[in-house]
Amino acid sequence: MIGVFDSGTGGLTVLDGLMERLPEQDFLYLGDHANAPYGHRGNAHIVDMTRAGVDFLMKQGCRLVILGCNTAAAVALRTLQQTWLEDAHPGKRILGVLVPMVEAMTGVPWHHSGPPAKAAAPQNGRHIALFATRKTIDSGAYRDEVAKRGPGIRLVQQACPGLVDAIEGGAGERPLRGLVHGYVQDLLDAGTTPPDAAVLGCTHFPLVRHLFAEALPDGTAILSQPNIVARSLADYMTRHPRFAAPARTGAPGVRLLSTGDTGRMPVGALHLRADLPPFEKIAL
């Protein structure tokens, strides 16, 4: 069984991509809605909350957990991998959404053995816009990894304060459009040339992908984080088959868990798939 942990509802976009790519797998999703959004939290608090969520999922039988939250992946992933996971859950793994995106942005595999600048040469001169939470941007994770693997890529970052809150709060189309258009205009007004591609560096943002598409200049490609993460995980499981689902006689299943009010979930997120079950409330 594969676990997906998110600060709230945004990780459902990743779950949707995973279910499409890996239909034979069982999934257990946990949204920490009681503490969402994570972008306002201190780093130590984010690490603690992420550890609690991952620990819960692994105790439920998940051998592999995906952090479907860019903020959690940027702030907590490395700490949990290096200082906690092997002692708490030997043989299990935590993966994040950030690594596959950096690979897609630079064209350089994470464990590339040669000079990364040479591998990324076809991307030289490419202009990429990153829209993310303030916490993800302040972590420097995307900036540092793209600079390391694709030094010829020009990355421009734009924080989107309040957008996750608005999505989680079920804001309507009009206020969401105003927020998204405002962030895109801020990026363009900063004197940057129109980007070749845009990365929606928060898994909530694909829920308003259509608003980014209408606000960005014509011809701007939007890199799909759910599809890229799903493709990367499928490749990982091919290379590490012990994390693949065991043989079963019944159909694969999915469960959705939440630490928050299960009666107040954003409608758009829940309608990603017709086959999603209702959320079950749990306490960490």
C-alpha cells in the first residue's frame, strides 16, 4: 500500500495522477486539514507535523509514503530521511514531489553520474517561472537544486500568499481568478521576460490550473506536477519492485483520511475523480 500525505486537500491532485498511472496499487491518503496550510508554519513545526502524518501512514501498513505537499517536501523530507525513518520504520521509504519536478525542469536525473551542466545543456537559456507558497520559496529548495543541475536555466520565483487558504476554504471562481491573475502579473511586472514554462509548485495549484493558463502569456507550457510525480514513482517502483503491491484477488482500493472537518472539503478537489470515497476523520 502506498501512502500519500499532504497538509490538506492539494495532495488529491497527486493521488489522482498516481491512481491513473498505477491502477493496480492500493492507496491511503492523509490530509492534515486541522493544521493546513503549512506555508504559515515554522520549519520545526512542519517537520513535527509531517513526521506524525508519515508515522501514522506507515503504522497503517504503508511501505512507501509520498509527501504530496511541496512545503513538507522542501522543509521536512531530508530531515526525516536522514534522522528518523530508518530507526522508526526500517526498510520503508519517504519520497517527495520536489525531486521529480527538478528532474523535469532540468532534464537531469537526480542520481546522474556525469557533469549535470552537460546533461542540462539542451535547457540552457530556458526561462521557467515557479509559483509556490512563501515557505517553499524561502526554503531555497527549487532554486538550489535547479542551479546545481541546470545552471543555464533562468528560474524566477513568485510567492502566492493566500492562495492555498482560498482553495482550502472553498473560495469561488471569481476571488480565485483575482488572486491567480495578480500573482502572474506581479511576476511579469517585475521586469522578467515571458516564461517558456511555468511550474505550479504547490499541489493545491493544479486545482486552479485553468486560471494560471488564462493568466500566463500565450505559449507558456505548464508542467503538470501530478503527471510528472506519477511517472517518476512508476519508474521508482520498477527499479524497486519490493514496494509494488502484492498479488491479490480483489480490486485495488483507496481510503481518504483527514485530521480536520470532513464536512468542509473543497468541492473542486473532491470532484477530481468520481470514484473517490468520502473522507474519514482521524486524530494523530
